[in-house]
Amino acid sequence: MQVYKAFFKIILKNLSQIMIYVVVFVSLAMALGSIGNKSVTVDFTETKVKTVFINYDEDSKLVEGLKIYLSKNSDMKDIPDETKKLQDALFFREAEYIVKVPKGFTENLLSGKEVSLDKTTVPGSTSEIYMDSMINKYLNTAKLYKNTMEDLSPEQLIANIEKDLGEQTAVELKTSADESANNEKRAFYFNYMAYSIYAVLILGVCSVMIVFNNTDLRKRNHCSPVKLKDMNFQLILANLSFAVLTWFIMVLASLIMYGDYMFTSRGLLLLLNSFIFTFAALSISFLIGNIIHSKGAMSAAANVVSLGTCFISGVFVPQALLGKTVLKIASFTPNYWYVKSNNAIANMSNFNMENLTPIFFNMIIVLGFAVAILAITLVVIKQNRMAK
């Protein structure tokens, strides 16, 4: 495995330049992870509707029970039964719902007749819907008991209604705001990783290929006892090993910062997406390594390709803020599809095939880029050999 060992010896000689991008990325990732999100608290507080209760009927147990039930769930206001004062109360929002019990209400309800209450409300208000719901609940419960148990006394009827309507259900309000913010932060981590992977792989692979593509060294290698086929196999294996090692170092910080999250469905998808993208970046690095012939060009290529493609594909600026023309151009790079998948994973709520299919489709496109660029690279290599 002489070629394999030689590959990593060259990498070690250029390690200081490569490590700049690794250290910057890991430092930024750690800093980003240490910044706590502001907790978003969403509390539910029950508001009571300002209600005026006016009774034109007899002082029956049924009317009294209705008034008590409404007073428990609304803010009862004592406003005189005068049209002007009631109108002023509604206008200045001293009252939001005025309910009037008509004469004969109790008798009609107990005899099974249709009954209704007169109401005056703030037009188009939610308080009207809320109070209508409470009143309908009370009256429907009363009718239900009266129709099924006709021999109930008014006292028993009221007691049964109060018992039924007094049942409470514990409500726990959950919010996903904090989790959504965390998902966005993790997606940004993996988006930014595209820049570092590009830079590290281009610098590493190019530094090796510049040496191996040297004309004198190439001629000496052809005279060595190592077959060309074995040499190419070791070189490919070394490139793959370097790419996987680079990917592992990049994701190591995420495993430290996010822990168990990275082993959830969302975290594993982010890891898989970044792993596939690494091979696309490796293909591009391999292509560049077979085109350039100097270390100055290597540094320029690393900066231009990594920064240029990342700026237009949504790594540094969210894709939602980029123009359509820019995104169309970016769609010809694997970065665009990689970032698109990361954003979809971060915003995904249900892990079903309908939501996963576009993500897997994007991953296939990234793999397609890797295969296509590798094919172009092989053509370039063949052309270089024929020229020399």
C-alpha cells in the first residue's frame, strides 16, 4: 500500500493549511451551539366575557341555575335595564354580551317547547360565539334530562346539570417553538459544513494530485514494480478514506453538541445527507486536482469554488432570500440540493413517505452530481495521459 501511505504523507505535510478550515468550522459550530435560544413561552389564559344578565321571567330554579353557571364562566356586570345605558356599556366595552331571559321561559322549557334567549352583543366578536356555546350547552343539557327523565323536579334537574357541566378536563398546552428553533440551528450547522468540506477536500486532494501528476514522478511510477491498476486502486481508496475521515471530524462536533438528537430520525437524515454530499465534494475536488498544476492555483480554487457555490446555494444566505435567477444557477451545483434537503429535514413535522420522498430525491441528485463529475474527471485524466 505504498501509494496509500504516500497519499497521507502528503496530506500531513499540508495539514497546517487544511486544519485552518477545520478549526474555524468546529469553533464556529461550538460557538453556535453554546448560544442559547430565547425561550418562547406561550401561555393560555382563560378570559371571561363581560356579561349582563337580565331576567324577565319568574325567579325559578332553572333561571337561577343558568345565571350561576354563566357567572362561573364570565364576568357578570350589574348595569341597569335601560336601553341607553346598555348601549353605552356595549360601545365602551363595559359589557360584551347582554342576555335577556324572556317571560315564560321556564314554563316553555319544562313543557318541552322550543325556547330562546334574547341577546345583544358586540358585532363580530369572539365573545358572542363563546357565550352562545355556553348557553346552548346549558339549555341542551336541560332538554336532554327533561326529555329522558320527565319526573325530575326542578331541584334535581339543576343538580344534574351542574354536575355534568362542572366536569373539567386538564389541558396541557405544548409548543414546538423552541424545538423548531433548535432544528433550524442544527440545519445551519450542516449547511455551513458544506463550505468546510469543500475547502478541506479541495486542498487535501489537490495537494496530493499535484504531486502525483508531476511529469517526472509519473514516469518514475510507471517504471516501478507496482502495477498502474493497483496504483489507481490505492489512490482511489486513499481519496475515499480521506473524504470519510474529513466527514467524521466535521460531524463529531455535532455528536458532542447535540448528543442523542443525532440518533433520531431527523438527526440520522442530516448525517446521511452530509455523507452523500461529501462524495459529491470529493468528485469535484478530484476534478480540480487533475486540472490545476500549482499550489497557488490550489488555494485559489479552494476559495473560489467553496465560497462561490456556497454563497449562491443558500449555505450563508437562506435560499428563501435568494432570487429565482440565482437559485436556478445554484441548482447546477450539488450544494443547492444538499441545503434544500437540510432545510426540508429541519422543517419536517411528520416522517412519512410523502415528506421523505423529496428529500431522498434530492440525495439521488447529489449522488448523480458525484457520478457525473467523476466521469468527466476520468475523461480529463485520459486526455492528460494522451497529451503527455
